[in-house]
Amino acid sequence: MTEQKKVLVKEKLAPEGVKYLEDLGFQVDIGTEWDADELLRRIPEYHGLIIRSATKVTAEVIQAGENLQVIGRAGVGVDNVDVKEATKRGIIVVNAPQSNVLSAAEQTIALIMACARNLAQAHADLKNGQWNKGKWGKGGVELRGKTLGIIGLGRIGFLVAEDARGLGMNVLAYDPFVPSEKFRELGLERADNPDKIYREADFITVHLPKNAETIGFIGDEEFAKMKDGVRVINVARGGIIDEDAWARAIESGKVAASAVDVYPKEPTTESPLFKYDSVVATPHLGASTVEAQLRAGMIIAEQVAAVLLGRFASNAVNIPLAPGEDADEVMPFLGIAEMLGKLIVQIADGPVDTFEIAYEGGIARYDTRILTLGVLQGVLADKVDGPVNFVNVQDIAEERGITAKESKQPAAVDFLNLITVTTHDAQGDLSVSGTTLGPKHRPRLVEVYRQAIDIEPAPHMAFLRYADVPGMIGKIGTKMGEFGINIGQMSVGREVKDAKAVMGLTLDERINPAQLKELVDSCGLYDGKRVDL
């Protein structure tokens, strides 16, 4: 008789999801009251684990789960799961990335309408016994014929665009990682840069991922470029629009009406936006619909069941390698592969979409496809709305016209193992190379701009190109000192024939664009790129 497989539901899940698993013959236990110690003690008996955002599935929990085959996250992110450890142990991690997309898009449309007609404010006054038709009726606008500017055209942005077009709006969208064909398919006008949206849009909504590059994406300078009387909506992530700058734009009259559903810190009851009558504010209701919660529960139940029944799980976020020689040899290079992808797109001049990935040395004897997917994850990291993982990264890349080709050379020259990523930007061929060092496989960057360097990657870096003349290192170091930015490591590569040099720096904090420009101008550099890894 086949052993009945057991699924632990560690956090609240829609009852329909639990029933779905039970109807398939799985034993489902509810452990919502278990603490971390009890989870660790009892996890060995379970084949499947379902969580939301509160439970931390650490490497220790995964190692203790000797029967564990699948971990399901009833939501979008999987930051609370050690996906690397799960991958190493052959455990599939699945999530429900589409569960709240429709709800978030509809919340955006609802807030656009509320902005247009002062609905929330008029409702509040009437409930308080005040008939203020003149106050709230004044300045209301129709949507038909108006231009909606969408910054970030991911899954939610696409749905907002479709709905807005159905309302008769003209849609102008900016997303450099979406191919022109997609814009044509949807009948959208493409903006080559956000400035076009700021100049032309009557309504502006942001749908960007939150990362170092997008925090404060819209600030004082951007608001100044917008049309007088613009209406601004944020249902994406708190902090993408600078709240203080937003408040100043409202105060000045530049922004006629606003709607905000997300905040830099949540929960909150304080925001510089709350004091303005023209602002509609909601407490992060984007995913708060009956349908979204039901969808999350059902999707994750279906995904967990698929894995346990030996079927394809379309929402898997990892591709487990069977434990053994391949995993032991290839997985240590996954980190440097992703870093090389992140690095090359940040130092490239202009958008790049074709990559050649060369594997040299011992790793060239193994199946390196997961490393290539790692490079693509780095290329697309923080560039698209929604999660990017080993399962969907290939499709996302293809949607955006991005291609990657592998080559292998088992006989390495200078390193036991080497990964080189090459592309073509506005200045021609561009390549970066990396390897790992020592028994702990510490990542190392060994070539940038086709010049040899030797530097350990860090979260904040800068790469500078300049004429190889005496005194440059001192000038650069002095200028960084004036900025108050400490240099952790410095590595210089020289091309003696052309008298050119490349300098790589690791920094204790990020250098901002204004500082980088001042550094380039004052030190007479060819150019400089800031990089976040």
C-alpha cells in the first residue's frame, strides 16, 4: 500500500485550498499555532509545506525535512525561504505570483477614477452630515480622451493599460525592458524615456519593482517636468515616489489630485500626504479581495499537489539538481554567474539584448544551463515587475527579445574555472569575467571591459575608465574622500599599448549620479559606472 503523503499548512490558507488537497488523498495538518521550534521538530514527517510570509523556512528547517519534496508560498515573494538550500537538496519551491495581479490592477483603476471625481472625499463629508457638492464637484474630470502614463509595464501595468484603453483613455507607457512588439500588440504608445510621460500625461501611475534604482524614482525634479494639474497614483511599492516631494508638488498646485495605497513603512498612520484634501489614501488594499485570497490558496494547493503527484509545477521558482556530482560542481558558481549578469547590464552603454556565456575549465564538463539561467536572472534582476526565477526567466527573456548562447572550453588557461559574459553595446564588444576562489568558493571578478582586474564583488561598486597617466589613483581617492565615501577595495587593470586603464572600486555606500558625474569631470575620466550587486 502506498504511503499517504502529508502536507503541513503552517499559515492561514483559504479552506478551498485545504479541501482540494484532502480530496486528492493527502493528509493535511494545520500548524498555524506552531512556533519555530515545533516546526523544526515535526517537519521530518511532512512531504509538503505551505506557508505565507511570516514563516521562515531556513536551511536548518530544510535539512531537517528529510521527506520534504515541495515548499509552497501562498503569495508572490519567496524571500522567507532558503531557495538555494532547497535547490541543493532537490526540493521544489513554488509560489502564486498571479494571485493578486488582477486585484492590484483593478485597485489602480479604482483610484484613478477616485482621483478624477473626488469620490472618497465627497463620501466622507456626506457621511459626516455635510452636503459639499460645490466643493467636490468643482474640478472633476472625465477619463475618456485623457492620457494615462504608465511607468513600468509588467503584468499589472499591462492589465491597467488594457482597462484604461477600455475606458477610452490614451495610454503612454515607459518600460525599456519590454520589446516594441508588445506595445504594438496592445495598441500602446511607447515612451523612450520617463520625461515624455511627465510632459504629456494627465494621469501617471507607477508599476515598478522596488529596489535601489527605483526608490525615489519620482522626486522634485520629475514633478517639475509634469503638466500642471496632473493626477498621480501609486499602487506599486512605497517609496518609489518620494512622499515629501509629492507633498511639495501638491502644495504648489502642480498635482491636482493623488491616490496612494502603499507606503515606505507599513503599517502606518502617518504620511506627509495625509493632510491634503486632494489625496485619496488606502491601507495597502491592492491584493485585498476575496478572489485574490481564494486564488492564492487554490493556486498554491494545485502547485503543491502537482509536485507530490509527480507532475509539472508551472510556478516552480527553482530547478532542483539531483544531489550528486553535477550539483556539487556547478552550484557553487551560481552566485558569480548572477553577479556577472547584473554587472554587464549596469556598465553597458545603452540597452543590450544578446549575450554569449563562455564556460572554461572544470565546470565546462557539466550541464551549465542553470548557470546560464543565473546570468539571465542577473540581467533581468530589478528590471521587471514581478518575480524572476529559474523557471520563468527564460520566458521573460524571450518576451523581451533577450537571448543567451553558451560555449564551453574544458581547458582553461589562467583559472581552474572561468565564466565570461559578452555582449555588444553602443561602443562595441563588452565582456566581464568571474570565478570563485578557495574551498568556500568566494566570488571574484577577474575581467571588466576586456581588462584584467582582481576584485571581490560587493553590494556597492564603481568602475572607471581613464587615461593611464601618473596621479590618477590619488585624484580618484581624494575625490571619494571629499564625498565621504570609503573605498573598501581597489583594483586597476591597464592596457599598456593604448595607455588606458580600468579601475574597480568597492564602496561602503552608494555613489549617487551627481557625485559620479563630478568624479568623472573633475578627474578627467573617460567615463564611470556605478554598480549595485
